[in-house]
Amino acid sequence: MSPTSRYDEFYRQSIESPEAFWAEQAKLIDWQTPPARILDADKPPFVNWFVGGTTNLCHNAVDRHLAARGDQPALIHVSTETGSEKTYTFRQLHEEVQRSAASLLALGVGKGDRVLIYMPMIPQAAFAMLACARIGAIHCVVFGGFASGALASRIEDAAPKVIVSADAGSRGGKVVAYKPLLDEAIRISSYKPEAVLLTDRGLAPMALTPGRDHLASEVAARLPSTDVPCTWLAATDISYTIYTSGTTGRPKGVQRDTGGYAVALAASMKHIFDGRAGETYFSTSDIGWVVGHSYIVYGPLIAGMATLMYEGLPTQGMNREPDGGIWWRLVEKYKVTVMFSAPTAVRVLKKQDPALLKKYDLSSLRALFLAGEPLDEPTARWISDGLGVPIIDNYWQTESGWPIIALANGVEQRPSKFGSPGLPMYGYKVKIVHESTGEELTGANEKGVVAIEGPTPPGFMQTVWKDDARYVNTYWKSIPGCMVYSTFDWGIRDEDGYFYILGRTDDVINVAGHRLGTREVEECISGHAGVAEVAVVGVADALKGQVAMAFVVPKDSAVLGDNARALALEGEIMQRVNDELGAVARPARVRFVSALPKTRSGKLLRRAIQAVCEQRDPGDLTTMDDPASLQQIKQLVQA
């Protein structure tokens, strides 16, 4: 790696001269008033970016493109659940967002008011987000289909004036009625919204509460005008809050600013994703998660790209028939140039016919980005060989809003290393520190906590919503001896400066005094040819403190019903771990299951698996996709 490479110089400028660097990036967006001060870090760890500047996220995502590309595609919606496809141009998107904004204004929403959005993956969800940004309301998107208790706690925390929802979502052909869940959440919440604005998809019957509930179609029909100008906001004004997934106890609302976020996304679209105006971006995430905010709604539109919003499974065709090639069919049809998905989704596709990767013309695709969980090397190799384009893992969090570690191929092409998300991105001072002393570990392959030194770059969370003390204590005081932001992830840095994420600091297994990251054991097991997916958890053990327990989805489902074959495969897997990581890392048992418990966004529910193994209450499971998967583990453990 050349020490004078273009990216190294780019990164150095961002760290050594942050004001000059970000003043240059700020030119990527429109400002109504240019910022007077680029960086205010006078009260660490709090940071204010682009102080004195005024701008608007919706203007930058929609309005500013009307003159040059008003008739180009902006939002492409595809639902394999309802068999529908619809494309909105920037001009049509502008009209829809204004109609949504006028509806919110008619219901009394103003600047600084909160609007909670509880929606499936339909265009109206994106319209509502952009409408809030347009009028200066703070949106809080809650993952659609969240159970009533979890939804109620978020309603109480956000205190929204209006809730935007729909009759139902659909997943795998099964309709999920949202309205009863929402009604129950409002009933049990101590805070009551003034109004509920509902899109009726005709999927489930919907009882309306008089005086509170309004059909979006009826509100829009009564509007005297749908012409709503953008409200110019201070760069430091709040754009949205989003609750971190997997939060225990009180919901933790990540609070994001307006100007810093707009600049961060514009810069990331150029430097990291190499996205170009007029092209198509396809993120397979959900607007309930931060990836959906940053890279389904705001990022691609700010860059002048069309964004493909998808409702459905990765293995389901337009007529609900099985189709493991649906995503590749869409890449071909809409000439997708940049795609963003999750390792879990790729592991699902790994079970499909590999010929599906060769069936479609994927020549438009320049790169596939993956994030949300660590990407194991076998999965990375499989998809890389299949697609023949760079596979770029990237590491970030709800809190950061955009990638912390990745490859900035828009600045300089760097090779991907399987298993590594890459290098620290511009603006991030990423360090590996000792978890109990705070000492920086500078040697190659020294394991410690991945931490970020302040000031954090634009787009990073401002604070925890309504709780500055919680922000400081949770994130900035967890490592003794130094004030750094803890990611709560273990990592190492190799001799070339590439980082490797080894799993959560709280997912460490301590076997007879030996500390093991579950990621390391999972990586080893997933390299076995007979393994499709694996989850490893630490389970309490009277003798060793903890032992590793592995749950494997075999590639050949016949293993599930054949004890002899299961025993043989278990032996091979144990031997593999023994050979690669040593006897201390060898799981106490390898159990075979047809599916692993996951959230609907695809994250493994390791805590729930661990709780079931230890015969404890697994806690809140409202985000679980398939409850039968955890029941199967329970039966295996108790057998």
C-alpha cells in the first residue's frame, strides 16, 4: 500500500484540517444560508457542524433536481407481495411529497413537532419522511409490524403529534394487519397522538376511531392547495430520531441533525458508493432501520439517483412464486449500478441455484455493498465469484448514520480483503483500545475495542433524544482512562491498516478463562462445505464458566432427519474448529436446525438463543421473523 496514495492523503486532510475538508464537502449540497462556522467542538463530546447555515433535506433530495432531471426516475417501487411496480419521476415525487406535507400541516403538524411513521415498504412511507423534512417536523420511523408493547414505548418517548400508518404490510404472502397493533399501542401508551393518518392498501379491514383517525386519501381530497414550500432549517436542527435495534429497557433514540447529515450523505454517495446522478441505487434494507433512512431515501436522492424500494422476500417472484433470482432480475431491468444488502440476505441466496447469478445481464452493476453484521469470508467469496464485481463490506451503526469503515472507491480503488470492511473513512479517527486501560493498541493484529476519537464527523448522532447524560455515559465513558466513543465491538487492524470486526464486546465467550469472540468460531464453522448458516452463543457452564454452543443450518436438509449423518457432520465441524482455533474454541455441541431465529431485518437473535439454552426468559421477541425457529432450538435443548 503506497504511503502517498490518493485516499491516504484525502483521509489525512479530513483528520488534520477538518474545517477546510468539510467546507469543501459542504459544496455538494444546496444551502439557503451558507454556514458561518464549519465546526464547533467547544463542549466535547458534543459537536455542531455547519453552524449558522440553513438548508433542507427535502430540497436537496427532490427540489434541486427538478430543473435538470425532473422527468428522470427518482423512486422505483417494487412489491412482490402485491405484484406491483411503479416508477415516480423527480417531478412526480415532488408532487407526492408536497401532498403528504400539506396533509400533515392540515393535521396541525409544524416545525419541531414529531411524526411517528409506522409503515410497510410502500412509496407513501418515503413521501411521509420527505414531507416531514420539508416542513421541519422531526420524523421517527418505527419498523413496520413491531408489536404493540414495543411500539407503545416508542410513542411515549417520541410524543408524536401525528402517527402515519397503513392498514397492513405483507411478508411472504402473509398479510400483517398494522392497524390493530397500532390501536393497542396507543391504548397502552401514556401519551396519545392527536391524529393518525392512514393509507388504505385494501389488504386488511380497518376500524377508524372517530376524531382521531383520518384516511390519507380523504385528507388529500379536502386540501385547498398542495403547494408547500420548503422550511429552511438551521444545520443543527433535528432531522429525525431513530431507535437502536436490540435496545433493552428504555428505548434509546438516536438523534440526527439536518445540515451535517445532508453533507455526510452527499459525500458518502460520491466517495464511498461512487453513485452517479441519473443511475439507479438498490438498497434491500427497510426504512425502519438506519440503512433505509440513509441509503433508500435520502442518500441516493440527494445524489440525483433513482432509488429502488423493495417490498418482499429475496426468494419470491412477482406472482409470489419462488424466485431466487428476483433481485438480479431487478438489477437487469432497472440497470442498477450500486447495490447495498446484508450478509444474511446473501446467505439466504447461497441456498439457491448458483445458475441464477448468471441468468441475468448484471453488466450495469459496479459493486455490491454489504453491512449490518460481520461478513464471513465464505459468503463473501461465494457472492464475489458469482457476480464478478467488487464486494465491499462496510461497518457502521445506527449511531454513525453512514459508514465508519469501508473502502472509498470513489476516491481511489482499493482491493477488498475478505472478512474485512476495510479502512477508516474520512472524518473518523478510529482506534483499537484496550478495554480495561484505554491504552491505544497500535500493533498489527492486537485485539481491542474499536473506538472513535472526537470530534465525530458530520452525520454522526448528536445525542440520545432528550437525554444528553445517557449519551455521554453510555458511549463516551465506557472505556476507563479516556473519553472515546465506544462501538462496543472487538476488532483488530492488520499490517496494511485494514480493520476486522470480531463481534460485540458483550458477545464474548469466556471458556475457562479464555476469551473467545463468537464471530471467530462462526467464521471457522461457516467455512465447512456442508454449512449454510451458523450462530454460536456462550452458554453458562458450571465447570468452565461458559461453553460455546453452535446452531447450524445444514446445506443438505436431509441431515435434519438422519441421526447418523447429523452425528458425522457434527464431528467434522468440531474437528475443523479444533484444527483451526484449538480445543478451547470447540463447541460443546453442534445442533442442526432448519432456520435460525432472526429479526425481520435479518439480524441473528443470539441473546434469545442464549437465553433458551440457559432456560431463561428470552425477553422481548416482537421483532422476530419466525417464532418457530426459536421453538425448534428449545425442543433440541430440552431433549
